[in-house]
Amino acid sequence: MAATVRRVTAFRVTLGDRVGALADVLAAARNAGIDLQSVAGYVCGAEGVILAVPRDLNRARPASVGAPWALGEQDVFLMEGDDERGALVSVTEKLAVAGIGIQAAYAVAVEDHFAAVIAVDPADVDRAAAALGV
């Protein structure tokens, strides 16, 4: 299968950097019936940041109302395809040539398939989409 790139919307959760924060967010998503396609968490200064891509954004939006943490939306790029050496090179090179920096990226390969999520500055999303042909 050739690699595909799609523009999708992720929830961006910002909360204090504390033990159990990711578990709390994931439990809240589960309890609200939100099915997540991908999730990544990292620490930036004193804050924890979680990027989560729901499978069904229209169902996830109302279920996320009233969350006890800062919650926003951010368009990101979801890439999927056959796992092969250098699978992410074409996308990252296209962004570099367009002068677009990557804010966050995470990827996983399972058997012969890979998936990756790439986030850029929200001000650059439209230019990134054009550079990636999506």
C-alpha cells in the first residue's frame, strides 16, 4: 500500500506536568465514549501536552465539553502506509523545502504497517497541506 497523508483534527490538551495526567485524560475519553485513533503526550516546561486524534471528531466534540483542563483543536497530518526504511522522509523533506518547521511528530510501525502524526504551527497548516498535496 502506498503511503497516504490526510489532514485531520486533533485535540490538544494542556495540563500540569504531574504523575497520572495522561491516565486521567485517557480515562475521561473512554468514559465519554471517545475512540482515539492516536495519542501522544510530552512535557514542555511545567506543562504536559497531549495530542489525541479521535476517530470520529463530530462525536468527540460534544463529549469533550466540560473537560477539566485546557482543551483546543489543532489540525495535524496523519500518514499511513507500508513500513519501509525512510517512510517519513518524503513528508519531512516536503515540509522542509516549503520552509515549514515541525512542532511535534510521532510514529509507530507494527509488523509491515506504519502510522505517523505530524504537527506544524497552526499558522502554517494550510501551507503544509499544499506542500503535502492534501
